[in-house]
Amino acid sequence: MSKIFQLEGGQYEHPNEYKLVSTTRGTTILQPEFGTVIIEGDVIEASTHNTIQKNGVLASKVNVTRESTDTVLVPTDMAIESDLFNELKIMLLFETGTTLPSNSFIKLKDTNIPIANVNDYVVNANTPLLFLYFDSKFYAYKAGAESLGDLSDVTLTSPTSGQALVYNGTKFVNKTISDVATQTEVDTGIDDTKIVTSKKLKARLDSLLASITTQFVKLTQLATESIAGIIKISTTAQVTAGTDNTTAVSPAKLKEIFVNGSTKTQNGYQKLPSGVIMQWGTVDYNSNPGEIAVDVVFPLVFPTACLNVTATRKSLAYNSSDGTVGIVSYSSGSVRFQLNTWSTGVSDLRGFAWFAIGY
């Protein structure tokens, strides 16, 4: 288990006194003669000491010199007394600006230790730079840019206080972020500087729909004879059948019914929406046809019945010897007429026009 504690140094009666002691090997050593121990100091293991160094940062100012094409950074107040270990971190303060080419070294222990991948990195004056030691090389923690405007994916245009960086699909740009409108502000609809959320917009629309009275048309209200609302346009079939009471007849559909149910010819017919059918025709002669029976087939068979047929004679001119036309019988599909003359003389009768009505 990891343990955190504060190391405490020892205090002795004579901390700087030593004496010479002869050994059994015939040598003489210098042995501490500190006297009485006032405070027993903490003993630290090598692994603990190395961990402290590895997790800490050793800081030093540097002198930058060039040896032929090499740039060597010489720490001015850093002592390295043993082999370096991985993950050691040092912070070097550059008192003057410099450019670190790819062949830069840090001189420690009279050995030039290379700095990996600096590639003409510019260091400004009075700027600290962190280095990490790993596998016999120092790696520099280089800053990507000194300001947002130096970043390749950031474009700043007249930045102002309160703005934020927003990605527009290509790069980050500065943009003013509006506050979210309150429900009261959405309802009044006066503020033009705040954004409206979908929740508050729905609440406003729901409130408007709920407040609609009979003076207005609700989007979900179907029209009736007493309530205004939405109504669908009738189809041609519905107009023809005449039984639907939930759709509206347009002028075009009404005209279509009359046009499709009629023929504008000398012998023709007209269907009405009520089911009534009117038919008409004419029979013409160039001379007196004599007293004969004439059968006429209706242009359209009455589906149910023929109700009435009338005829009007045609004459060449006024003459006392004119004739007449009578109706003998009729059915749903035809009618028989009878032509008669008033005298045995030559008649001016030249035919007749007829009209029939049924359903």
C-alpha cells in the first residue's frame, strides 16, 4: 500500500565531528563521531528516493552553445551523480531565445544526450521547457502554439468578451453564445437576442392551440354545419353519388358532374345531380312525309323510367292544309309518334322536335 509521509532530518550533538579508525584490513577510515542523537532522522530507501526524483521535476537555467553543427544545452546548477533513469523530468529555463535544430543535445555528466524530434523548434527568451528522459533520449514537451490564433484549425475574427469557440464543420471560430430565453420571454416574443429551445416552443404552441375559440379554426377540428374547421374536397364519385355530407364540392367538381353527364348535340341529354335526366331531339323531312308512325330511340336509356314526352311540329309555312304530331306511346328507351294531316291536300308538315324527361 502506498504511504505518504514527511521525511525528517536527524539532529546530533556534534554533527560535524569525525575520527580516524583503523580497520582489521590495515586501513584507516573516517567514522562519524556525532555524539548524542537529539532527533533520529528518517532512513529512506533507494527505490523511494528514485521515485521521488522521477515524479518530481528538476529545474535549472541553461547556457546554449554550439559545437560545430550541434546545439548543446548546459544546465548551470544541476548535478547528475549517477546513471539516468527513465521518466526523469527536467525543466530548463532559457534566458535568451534560441532555435533548437534536430541535432540538439543536453550535456549531463560530460555526455551529450540527444533531444528527439525538436526539428527547429523556436524557444522564446525566459521560457521554461520540460524534457522527459526515456531510452537514452530527452523528449521535449513542445507547445503547439502560443495563442489560439496560431492554431491551424482556429480562426479568430474580432473576438469579444463572452464569446466561445464553435466548430463550423471546417474549423473552430469565435461566436457569441446567446442565453436561453425564459418561457415568459418566449410567450411575449419581444427579445431578439436569446435562443428558444424546442421544449419552450412546444409549450407556447400548446398554449396557443388550447386558447383557440370558435372564432378560429383549430388545426385538428373537422368542419360541421355548426363548427368551423377543416374540410376535405369531394371526389367526382362522391359528388355524383350525392350521399356524402363530410366533404365540400368545388366549382370544378360541380362543373365536371354536369359536363360528364351531358351531350351538347341536336339529339342529346343532360343529367342532373338529383337523378333527373332531360333528353331532346328532332326529326326533319324535306317534303310532306304523310300520315306515318315514327319511332325515336332516346340518346340515353332512362335507368328507371321516362316520365313525360312532348313534341312540337315543324312546318314549311302557315297553311290551312298543315298537319300535326301526336304521341302514341313511350318507354324508358324510346317513343312512338304519329304524324297526321288536317286535309287531303298537300301538307306543309316538315317534321317535329321532341323533349323527354325521366330519371
